[in-house]
Amino acid sequence: MESYVAVAGEALIDLVPDTTTGSFRAVPGGSPANVAVGLARLGCRTQLLGRIAASGFGPQIREHVAGNGVGLDLAVSTSDPATLAVVSLDAAGAASYDFYATGTADFGWTDADLPARLPDGVQALCTGSIAVFREPGAAALHRLLVRERETGRSTIVMDPNIRASLIGEQQTVAARWRELIALADVVKASDEDIAWLHPGADPEDVLADWVSAGPAVAVVTRGGAGAVAITAAGARISVPAVPTTVVDTVGAGDSFTAGLVDSLRRHDLLGGDRTAHLAAASDDVLTTVLERAARIAAITCGRQGADPPTHREVDQAS
């Protein structure tokens, strides 16, 4: 059976400012959906485990995801409306978000919506962002992750992608994140995520602490300062950012995550039977993985909105 990556979490609408007209465009987004699209464009077979509105913006979200080659066999259709994220850009193109998320599709997971066991062939399960913190759905997703961890079949990848206005008090979220990373094999976070979860802490010290809790690899992205990875075997790898003219940062972190997962796949480091190999990956392999992920994120930063590159565009940029 051919393997694939499942991505669980929100698939919402970003209202993105158009710098030429001053109006807003409705663009499908959400961190997990962006990761799924990014993986599919890179040539990785991908399925989205998402709750998608049946009406309103839902069909646009579904068309976008499926149109980019992401499977929807695991997706749930719901009468709940789509979540809206209003994007604001500062002078440097850095994005911030205001959300309309009460009673929306993405955060209403129940056990009945989720499979008791992911289908055979799931090589990795990627999740994180708002859906793993915001109730009532977060508890159901947590139970899915516990079940998948117990099976030992898939690499579990986590990205907190902190959206503080939607997920509760810092201490409560930090405690939940500690539970989540204990289930993970790969953790990726931005320096902004770490600063919110662990105020005043050095990001590399945080990574070292995280891998001591269970993950084989933990990665922090630092914008223009590049990225750092620490493994359970004690390796510490740093790569610089790829120079680019930033249009905006919408989806850049998600593109990095997609690039990270796809690059691990290309090095045969995904799957429950590959965890020991992942933890012991060589410095050369990890450097190649991080450099490719950084290149993918840089291409996205050079475009408007969450528009990750295809594998051909990445190869052309190398």
C-alpha cells in the first residue's frame, strides 16, 4: 500500500488585504490546511482530516484543498460555518490575525467525527495550531493522538502555531503543549511561539527540554536568523535564512513545516519504524532537510498570501 501523510486541523478563510486595491480577498487558509496543500504541491500524497462547512465559504475551501491534490477522504462536512481570520500586515509584511471563531466548523470535533484508527498507509500525522488547543474539539483530537501514538505506526509531527486570542491562558496552554509534545516525534515551532509558551527562555534550551520529553527532533524557526534543530541523540544543527524580498509572511511557517515533513519523507525518515533513524539522523542529512525547508518558506514569503511552491519551483530555486 502506498503511504501518505495525514494533516489534522483547521481549514478556514483568511481575509487577506490586497495591497493594490486596499480591499480584502477571501483566501482558503488555516495552518493545517496550508501544510496539507504545501505537502501536496511538493509531491507528497496527503489527506486532510478537517471539519469543513457545507455551505458559505465551505465549498471554496473544499475546492481549494482538493484542487491542489489534497485528499478529503478523512474530512467531515458540517453545518457549522467556516472560521474567518482577518489578516493585517505591518510595514515589513509580517502578518497578524483577528479571528471570528465562535461556533465554527474547525473546533467542534467529537469522537464520532474522528476515526477510531487512522487507515493503513498513514506514514505521518501532522497537527497543531488552534485545533489542538481550542475546545470543545481539542480533547477529541488529543484522544486521537494518544491512540495513534499507541499504535506506533506513524510519525507524529506537531507545530503549536500559537494564536493567543483563541486558545486560553498561557499557563493552561503551556501545560497542554507539554502533554502534546510527549506524543510527538517531530516538533517545529517559531521563536515567537516559544517566547509565548516559555517567556524569557532561550529557544535552544527549550528545544533541548522538548526532546528530553519524547520527540526525536525539535526545530525552531527564527525568521531572518534561520532555523535550529536539536535531536534526541544530541545533535544541534543551524542553518541561515534564505535571502528573499518579503511580500508578506502569511503561510511561511506552514510552508516550512511542509518542507520539513516532505524532506524527512524524501530521506526515508517518516513512519513508526523509522523513529530511531530519525533521532540518529546525521548532521549532513539534517542540514539538507532544514535548508530545503528554509528555501520553501522563503519562496512563500516572496508571494502574496499562503502560496507554497511546487517541487519543481523548489528545485529551480536551489
